[in-house]
Amino acid sequence: MLTDAAGAQPLVDSPLVPLISATGSERMGAAIGPRVAARFGRSILELGGNNAAVVTPSADLDLAVRGIVFAAAGTAGQRCTTMRRLIVHESIADQLASVYRGLAVGNPFEESALVGPLIDEQSFSAMQSALTQAAADGGTVVVGGERVETSSGNGYHVRPAVVRMPAQSEVVRRETFAPILYVLTYSTFDEALALHNSVPQGLSSSIFTADQREAERFLAAEGSGCGIVNVNIGTSGAEIGGAVRRREIHRRRPRVRLGCLARLHAASHQHHQLLHRTASCPGRRIRMTRDDAERRSRVT
């Protein structure tokens, strides 16, 4: 059912509907959740996200660029698990900042088009407002952000934007449902984790690395802190519920996706069982909980 707040109200408040499933913004979830709970109903809320990828010096940059572009520009940045922040080591930042150059924007029914339109004018305005604020915060728009005229002559087609940011300002910490990728740099892995986790959202995350220790640390309790943790795969896909960071929930039941981290294996035994079962082929998916990660893994 696609509707506005007024149309949803009868369902949200009706005792005849024991379970409400809703997809929308964090603001929508904050409004619906308490109202359903007040009548002792239950809710499943698929909200937003402010998903990030960490790119380390050891990463396969060709693989990383493909994963970044797909996750950040796919569906014109209008997906809960869209990549919105890129945290890269300072030694390789310049190689990744302009990954969007050459993307074909246009009618998605045309085979040549890789990026389709935003949903409406309000979304376009929100994107422009975010880019203006990013510039005011000291950011530099490296590429994109402008409206693109297409053969169809209608719709709000925009070129996906890459923005270099000196720090993680408030506009970066806030989700903008549009194709904006904020690029931040780090010196140490501890700094990268701190940048990654200093936002209120906790939906999806990625790390691109060939270093087994970095991958394990990102997967561990002190690492990503998100509901979905990816290794050498982009953030998009496998949506699993709300985005507001609740560490006591997300740290207990993450979903882990492992990509091309070739020959991931560990010296120690039982608490590396998960990594022992990974292989070099992309797309292998592993589900686990934090509680049993040290004891067992199940490949699906």
C-alpha cells in the first residue's frame, strides 16, 4: 500500500491490524512505532541508513571502484542500503574521488542509461540543499550534482555527486535520499572505525581490504556495529529493518556477506571458523549471530 500519513492512520491505529510493516524515513518510524505500541500492536519498520565503506591501502582498487559505484549510484541513490559515505586511506583518496565520471544518466528504459531519475522535485531540492550545506561546511563537489537533460524531456535526472569533506559534519551524518557520496580520509584504522561509527544510523557497512586482520576486526564486536557487514562487496542489498543505531540489537545479530577476500583463513582455530569457510568467489553469503560466531558458521 502506497499512501501518505493520513491514509496510513486508520491502519496504524486499528486494533484489527495486529502487525504493521512500514517502509519510509526515520521520522516516519518515530511516528508510527509508539502509536502501534500504544495499542499493544507490533511493527516492522524498514527505515533509512547512512551506510559507509572503508577502503584500506591493501584494497583491490578495481574491485573497490566497481562495488562503490554500484552501491552509491545504483537506483540513483534511492535505496535504504545505498552507500552514502566513503572512508578511504589518505594515500589512495585521489584515486577514488572521481569514480562517477562517465556514468550515463538518462531514461532507465534505454540500454545505455546507468542512472535513472530521482523520484520527484522534492528529492531533487533536498539533494541541492545538502550539496550547498556540504560546500558551506568546507566540502568540495568533485563531480556531479547538476540536473541532466534527457531525451525523455521530463523527470529529475541528476548526475551523481562525489563530495570531498574535511570532516564528518552534520550534513554527512544526516541521510539524504539522493546520489551523494561523501568522501572522508583517515590515517589509522582506529580513526576509520571511529568515523564509520559516529553516525546515529546502523544499517549496512562495507570494508574493502586484502588484510585479514582488518577484515576480522571490522566483523568483530568493536568493528562496524551495523546490521549488515560486507567484505569486498558494496553496501547495497539485503535490507533487514530499521536504521537507527541500536548496538545492543545490531551487534547481536548481524548479517555478514563476504566477497573476494582471497584465502581468508586464521591462525587461531574455533573463533575463526567463519573465516575458514570463506572462498575467493564473490557473492558467497554467510549468516550468523554475534553470540555463535565463535562457535559455528552456516554458509547459505
